[in-house]
Amino acid sequence: MAELLEDGDIYFLYRPRVEQEHVDSLDEVQRLLVVMHPWQGRHLRMLVVGRKRLPDIDEHNRFWAFVDEVVDRPEQLHEALQARRYATKTRAEREQPPARPAAEGAYVIARHDDHTHLAYELELPTRPGEAQHDLGIESEASYIVTVKNPQAPSPPGVGLRGSQKVKLPAPLQKTFHGRRFAPLDPPGFLDHPGTEILLIGAAHDASEELCIDLDAEVERADRSTIFGDLRIGRRERPITPLFEGEWA
């Protein structure tokens, strides 16, 4: 049986490419964003998943992700989720649409034997559709998650560079014991922007695998919504993906 280390609300959003008002496929998405709001604590974390989708469970894909922002108030994520304008040398000012909600639910981080898992179950959409399928977001899923040692080299073309890399507090850095990776234990690793993690597809039925009642976690998450928790307006962006599962 797994040991619960942390639980909270989880929100999935995608940001369209510049000048892409309507999204029809993953090709028109620039980034997949994951916002985690632990129930113990006021802070929120926003992660970026490198390949714009979550790892395939059956293929046991290994995808990189990193902590982009950690804030104390939802309003501090406003700029990261809002529309952006870019001035270019060859064209007039261009706009990138705001991040659009794709799913919400509850998550847990749990210690399981000698490794850690990030698992979630969705509350919305009630029936995942094409958008969630393309983004790799399942109704319920579990991933083995490990933290990369920021003092260890990254493979060519992978990982953050220079000032983007995190400098962890000494107690967290010591947990690596010189290794390239360590379990996400404690979850406080995620409270430091620039922390890089590796997600490995593990199981579709996270509740059975970890012996954790994710249904109860989702019932607890019913008190929060992506609109209320992140202070984003329903009129500011399409909400079809969140409620109907279709691209917009």
C-alpha cells in the first residue's frame, strides 16, 4: 500500500500557438500546463510538460516536465495564463491566445516501495473527448515521477540551461546522494521554479495500483473549480474542452 505524501486540486490547460485562435489538433498547441494546488498550503505550482502531452501509459513513455512558476496567490498566475502580445521585426504585433482549460480533478503524490507516484482522477470533463485524448489526459492515471539532480548533466537537447536551472536548498540537494535522479520525496521539490522531473507512464487504474481512494479525493475537490481557484473568467477563453472534451 502506498503512503500519501500530498494531495490537492489539479488543473490541465493548453496554450495555443501564436495567432491560433481555434485549435483543431495537438499541432496547434504550444504548451501543456499543469497547475497543482496542494490542500495543505496556499501556494500554487505551474508545470510545463515538454512534449505538449502526458506520457502514454501503455507505452510507459518517459516525458520531461519542469516547474515554471510557484505563487502564493492565483492572481500571480494571471500573466502566465492570459493572452500575450509580441512585437516582431517583420510583421505587426502578434497575439497568442490565453491558456484554455482542458480538465480538472484531484491528485495525490504517494510513496510506493522505493519510488514515488503522481496520480490523479478527473472531475471534468465527465467523459474525456478528442482534446483530452490528444493531450494524453485520462480519466484516471498514475505516473512514476522522479526529480532530476540539477547538478548532474542533461542529455543533449533536453532540460533547462543556465539561469533557468534550479538551485535547491541544501537539505533537498543532499537527498540525491550524488545520483542523477531521486524520488519526489518530499513533494517540496516542486516548490522551486526550475525543478525538472521525469514522468513515466505507470497505470490506468491509479486507485487500485496505489490502494488510495481517488474517488474520495475528487469529492473533496468538488469545492474548487478551475475558474474560482485560478481566478480566470469563463468569458475570456473557450470552455468547450473542459465540459465537452472537444478542441476549441
